[in-house]
Amino acid sequence: MTEGALVDRFDRIVDVVLQRRDATAALRDAELGPLAAVAADLRYTPSEAFKAGLRSGLARRAALSSAMAGGGGREGLTTVTPLVAAGGAGVAEFMTLVFGAEHAPLKPGYREVRVGDSSMLIDEGHLQTLVPLRPAEFHVSVDDADAAFERALKAGGTSLGPPTNRPYGERAGFVRDPFGNHWFIGTPLPGGLLPPGRRTLMPFFHSPGARDFMAFLQRAFGAIEERVHEGGGHVVYALMRIGTAQIEVGEADEPSMPGAFYMSVADADVVYAEAIDAGAASLLPPTDRPEGERLAAVKDPMGNHWLIARGLR
Amino acid sequence: MTASTDDERRLIEAAQADPARFVELYDRYFDRVYAFVSRRASDRALAEDVTAEVFHHALANLGRYEWRGLPLSAWLFRIASNALADRWRHDARERNEVPDDVADPHEAETLERRVMLFQLVDRLPEAQRQVIQMRFVEERSIREIAAALGRSEGAVKQLQLRAVENLRKDMRRRD
């Protein structure tokens, strides 16, 4: 057979292979059968563009993970720590009375309030000139929701809803403190949706379109879904991990009050750039601060403020 | 512990300490994972979706991976199997069908052969590699490839045959 006839005959075999037609005869061909077998396997060759694109996407995600690493640095202080304005000594005192919290200056400008295994940061003034801090919402797990709810009212809180057994498996009440923060105070019920091992104090985000918000958190901060419970086509409850922190997300008709969160990261510039790329608005480009932090701030599509800092350990 | 498993363990620990090193694991395992997934996936789009899911999941969870002496590929294959099963369950619910069992006694052999083939394709001379990608991955016709590469159809067919002959020769040499 001439060379030209051979290349044509092999090309017809390739056509058969690519069209997923019966290639039995080609595979039995004494001359071209072994090549037909290779051609059949070649259909499974990965696309170079896909392989390179996935590699590049993973490298970028890995760089974000590296940039997010090192958050917290000690127990309680995780990658994402809720941050509130001081309200004088009010917020810390309220938390002490209701949750038995302890508080102490962490470094100039910040006070740390510890509740169980978690921490909250209170800004004592230096951030206010850069990023406005607003009241926010928190989910606190306690041994006895009814007793903590009563203590919250005695400490000046206003009831937004007395403790009741919630269908997802928590007995919880809702209180507004005198400084405008909302506290969802709950005790998990046996057999409920809430996974064990959650931290005492959890930032939670209720939002219409919770899935979109979760996608933003994944793109911007490399958040990982740890638990997702869906119902009626919506996310009923999701537990997500951002670095060493956990947060909760759920679908709601009305968005929760946007809060402010302090992110302790290894590379504020990289995290800031990814957040902007994911759709956040810049509040403060990465800046070296006199307090020794490299600090940036963004606003997410839900209106939450994220302070992205390297240096506070 | 063999040199290879020792090397693998070092790579895993490096990526656990610094996620930026994860791409080294990707480079090492991509072909194997893709071969595993593409053998089970009904089409290329699904194979790519699931392969991407496997590596993103692995990156996100590598910190929790505990070395127990098994190759990392066993963990990656388990992630892939779960991802495929999720999709099959979803599709089966939509079509009210149960997927066929994909058990294959020659699985390991097929996998090894394809991984070797993928690696050999990467090493083909540039023009032959291009033709293989366009013909077998993009499933373009000889005429389209000829137009894209500025060659005659006869020349493209010739490159196609030469490429497959070279692959066959190299595979026999390695067997």
C-alpha cells in the first residue's frame, strides 16, 4: 500500500473512533489495528487549554490560601474576628454580664473580649477615622438560652423575640443591646441541624440570595463550605470556613445588619486584590499604619465591612 | 518507604505548610486523576468539571489530609468517585434512572496505559502534538486543522499518522 493510501485509511479509522462507531474491524486490521487502539485511547486525552487553565486557577487559589494563612495566631483569635465600635466600655460590659465574657486591651487601639472559645475585637477609636464601624449581629451558643436571654434584658437589652424552639434545632431568643448590636442567643437542641464543634460566638449572615453571598466569600476569601443544608431550593443553614474561622450563612427575606470583621492574614495585599476582583468595593487600599499593621478594607455586596490586616498577632 | 513515596510525602507536607506548593501535586497527579475521571464520565465537559472539583476540593482540604502510607491518588480517586456519584444521583433523580456499574477488572491497566499516553502526547514534536490536540480533543476535521495550521490536508493526515505511530512505538518501548 502506498504511503498516501495508508494515511487516508488511517484517517478513516480515526473518523470511526471519533464518531463512536463500531471500530471492531479497524482494531482487527493487521497493519493498522494497533494504531487504531491508540487512537481509541487518544479520545480521552485532556485538553491542554483545560489543564493549563485549571493549573492557573489553582495557583491563584493556592496563593490566596497562603495569603490567608496565619490568621489569629492563638486560641480565640481566628482569621475572621468580629469587630465592633466600643460604645464606651458598654459592649464589653454587656457581654460580661450576659455571657460571662472577659476583656482586656490587646494592643493600643484594640480591646479583646473573650467569650468561651471565641474572641471579639472592640475598636477603641483608631479605626473609626478610616472605616465607619456599625452595630452588627452575632450568634452566641450558651448552655441555657432562657437564662442568658433574661440576663441580656437585665443588662439593658431589648427583646426582639423571646426564646423558642426553632425548627432547625435550636432554642434561641433575639436581643438588641443598648448599642444597637443584635444577639441571637441559642442552645442547640439534640438532633438539630447545627453541627457540633462550632465556636461560642459565630458571625452570621442572613441574606436573600445566600448562595450568591457564599460564592462571593469563596472567590474573595477562599471560603470553604463545611456543612450546607438546603430546603425549598434555598440554603437553610451553611457553615463555612475562612482560614481558621467559621461563619454561618442562611437564606432570609431580609438581610441581616451588615457588620465589620477584622481579618488577620499573612498578605493583606493579595487578599484585598482577590476581594476586589470578586466584586467587593474598596474602602481603604492596603496601607502601612502607624500601629504596625498593613491594613486594607473592603465592603462586600451585602454591605459588610472587612478589615484586612497583616501584623496583629 | 520507597524513594517515590518518600518524595510524595515531602510534596504533601510542603503543600500543607504552604498552599502555594499545591501546584506541584497538581502537576504530579493531573494525568492520573483525569484518566480516572474520563473513563467514567459520559463526556468531556463532565470529565473536566469533575477533575476541577477534585483538585479544588483537595486544595481546600489538604490541611486535614493525614498520611497513612497510601498514595495520594487513592484520596483523589475517592474525592472523584464521590463527585461522580453525586452527579449520577442528581441525573438519576431527574431521569429516574440508575447508572450502570462501572466496575472493570482491567481498570488499573487501562489507567496506567492512558496516563502513559497522556505523558507521551506532551512529548511529541510540536506539530504532531498540535494535530493530536485538534483532532482528538477538539474533534476538528482534517480540513479545519489544515486551515488552522496553514498546511495541506495530506500533510495533516501524515502528521496524524506519524504522531500515532510514534506514540505506539514509545508505549511499546516502555511496556
